[in-house]
Amino acid sequence: MKGMRMRIALMITASLLVAACDGREATDQTVGDGTGMMQTDAAGEDFADQPPSAQGFAQAVAMSDMYEITAGRLALEKAEMGSTREFAQMMVDDHTRSSQALKDAAGSGNQTFNMPASLDTERQAQLDILERLDGQDFDREYLSQQMAAHRKALSLLKAYAGNGDVAELRQFAQSTIPTVQKHHDWLERNSAGTGAAGGATGAPPQATPAP
């Protein structure tokens, strides 16, 4: 009988240890997921409370420019509407200038910034979606992506323009806002028709040279 009780006690103890380990792993996983979500939120949605660091700002703008140029070139090949193609050409031109202006601003100070060499998974996934579409479906998706991208870009630029920690990058942000705002305003006027691209009948605004 004693042997039986001992075996039962050992089995209960082992079960409790396994449950404790499982609970700790679940807690660790939850913490990890939560951290990832916070990083995603900080990457481009809302900078009203705290602007990004100089490194974070430079990387975010460089990534945005890379996406805009690549998506714009794709739209020049696949867009159905002339106004969408004109807008795409402006995106390629303006963001090529913006990309160079960012490099100049980043290189004019004492800091060294690590710039992205390729698109992140989120933006690559957006391009993959565009690759699969044609005609009006492409136009709608392209302009919908552009609307979201320009909202994020304005939030980023305005936050850093007001409270950025590197003067050269702060000046870059301040002088780039009008161009991005003009793109955003055109999208608001011309993307309401059929979800995104159906109303894109107006000519895009004149390109504004980036600093």
C-alpha cells in the first residue's frame, strides 16, 4: 500500500511540474507576441506621443521610398487608367528625389545610418498582391495601398518634423511634408469613386521637387 501511495504522489508531482512548464511557456509566448505587436505599432501608425529615433526615422523613410518607387514602376506597366499611370510616374519621380535628399541629409551630420537594402515582408506582400492583379482591380488596389501608405508617411514626417532629434533629418521632414501632403490630398479626392481607383479621373498634382 505504501508503494502504491508513493507512486501516486510521484505521478501527481510530475503532472504539476508539466503544467507549470506549459504555463510558463504560454506566458513567454504571450509576452513575445505582445512585444512584436508593439514594435509593429511603433513602426508606422501613430507617432503623436513619441517620434521615432533618427535611425528609425531614416529607415522608415528609406523603406517607404523604396516601396513607392517599386510600386509606381509596376503601376506604369499595369494600370488601366491614364490618371493612375500619371500618378504612378509622379511617385517614381518624387520618391527618387526624396530618397536622394534623405541620403544627403543623413550623410551631412556626424551619425551613420543603416539603410534597408530590400523591402520588408509587409511591403513585399503588398507588391505581390499588385503583381497578381490587372485592369481596374489593379488600379483599385494600387490606389488603396497608396492612401494607406501616405497616411502613415504623413504621420511619420509630421512627428519627426516637430520633435526629431537630428536637425538635418528634421529639416528634411519639414521640407518633404508639402509634397507628401499633395499626394495624399490627390488620393483623397480621386480614390473615393469605387473603393479606391474608380474616381481617379483628375490629373495628378504637379510634382514638387524634394529638397
